[in-house]
Amino acid sequence: MDLTIEQALVILQDARDPRNAYKIFQQASEIRDRTIGRRLWWTSGSGGIFPCRITPRCSYCTFCADEMFPIDTLLKALEQIESLGIQQFHISGGTDLNGGFNEPLLEMVRIIKAHSGLQLEINLGPSLKKETVEELKKLGIDSITSSLECNASEVFSRAKPGDSLERRQELLQFCDDANIPSRSMMLVGLGETDRDKIEHLFFLQRFRKLYQLRISRFKPFPGTAYQNNPRCSPWETALVTAMARLILPNIEISLAAGNSSDDIPLWYMAGGGNQLLGVSIAKKAPPTVPDVDIYEIGENAFVVDKRKQVERILEGMKLEISNQLPDHQTS
């Protein structure tokens, strides 16, 4: 569907009336079904594998770690994850604009590759040099993530004063240059305008190796500078998902941090798909709840399997959910 920025902006604003949104959701879902299919697939991951060295810290963030996650504990966790049938893992969390993570990351990937058959995706913000991206491709990495979060420079600077939007944009170009798949993330509700959202989506069109956009729903946390900012509505997230599908029809549009399992049906109806986070690593014991399996794999380290919980939420939608990676992740 060929749209201009102005046309897309009108569609987004009109879709705030549910009577119009239903039509956009249907169109977006039909595009998803035609381009990437209906089958959903499981992945796994963990934040906080690397410490965060951004100064000052992002105004809304509570997820950063202060130390490296121990490699021996990580290998035990990956062994447990692989035994559950999962085929992919995301190494995520931590940014160092001075390049201090490049060599430790390459060494970590080499160790994991020697011990595990899991496919790996990398998300360390704008930490990576172009040469590191090229080396990661040689090591067989699935993809590299550069989460722009908000592509409006003023909004980005207020929320992330110690970070660099330009470096994040540059990393997506590094991936294009190295011919390696990339992912990005859009944080909805950070203070951006409707035009900012649409222009962000059009900006992503230029990256030919972008295979996935992750949508995050802003959630305020006590003790942060953004603690009094409003929680982003799931309706707004769904509208952005539908617009992303119209503007970027051939990529996966997945849910990121800030969403819950309860958001999945609306995301799917709005044209989202097809990756689902089913298994993750937690650094403290999670509460015991139905349909969630917890495996202790070390001191303050747990593998959490929420697949049964998500499957229960999706009951009645007649969807296939599989551990099998899609063709674009295995070719």
C-alpha cells in the first residue's frame, strides 16, 4: 500500500474512531496474512546481560544492570532454554557509547556458539562498531537490534540525554552495509506527536535489511524522572501497530517491553505478528502463578517459561504457535 506521510497521518488520526479503526485493523491483518503468514513463533531472551554505561541514565529506565551477567550462569540458562525446544535467544541490555562492549561481546558469542545451538540476536543499543557488526555476521548472528525508540530528536534528547539517536540510526545503516538483518524498536507514549510516529515509520523504510520492528508501550516507574507521565494506552499501541503494517508491510511487528500477555490479542488483530517472547531469564525469583514454569539455574537466576500462559490467552483464535523459526530466520 503506497502512502505518503500526509495520507498516513490522516489515516492514523481518523482511526481513533473505532468505526474507522476496524477497517484499518482488517486491512493490516490481511497484509500480514499475505506477506508473512498467520503462524506465530516463540523466541527467548534476557535484558541486563551487559551493564549500562549511559550517563546520565535514561529518564524512564529501571531495567539497567550494573554488572555483566556471569557467563557460566548464562550458559546454564541457555542449556535449559534449548531443552524446552526454543531455537532463538536475544542477548539484550546495556549500552557503552565508548565501544567497551565490542570485544567482550564477540568473545561471549564465540563461547555461546561453542556450547549451544541457539540462534542469537544482539541488542546492545548503539554500542557496536561497524567492524563488530561485520564480525558478528561472520559468527552467524541472526540479527542486530538498534532501537531508535523515538526518532524525533527533541523528544529523544529529553528522555535519553546521555544517549545518541544518530549512533542508533548509524547502526541500522551498518547492518545494511554488512548485509545482516536488523531489528528496531518504537516506544509509544514517550511524548511524540502523531506526525513524529508516522515520520518514524517512514524513516525505517530506507533500511532494506530491517526484518522486525518491536512496539513498546510506555509505562512509568516510580523513582524515575518520567514517573508522572501517563501510561500509554493499548489502543494507541494497536493503532501504531496497524500503521506500521501499512507502511512496512513485509516485516515482523512484535511486542516489546511495556506490554503484557493481555495485549497480544489486540496486537494481533491490528496486524501484529509473528514473533512472541515465550521464555526469558529473570534475576530474581518471579511469583508463582498458573501456567508459568520456573527453573532455578543459579543464585538469583531463573528461566521463566510463559508459553502456556500466552497460549491460554490466545485460546479460541485458531492460531498455530510453534518453536520453529520462520524461513527468513533459517535461510
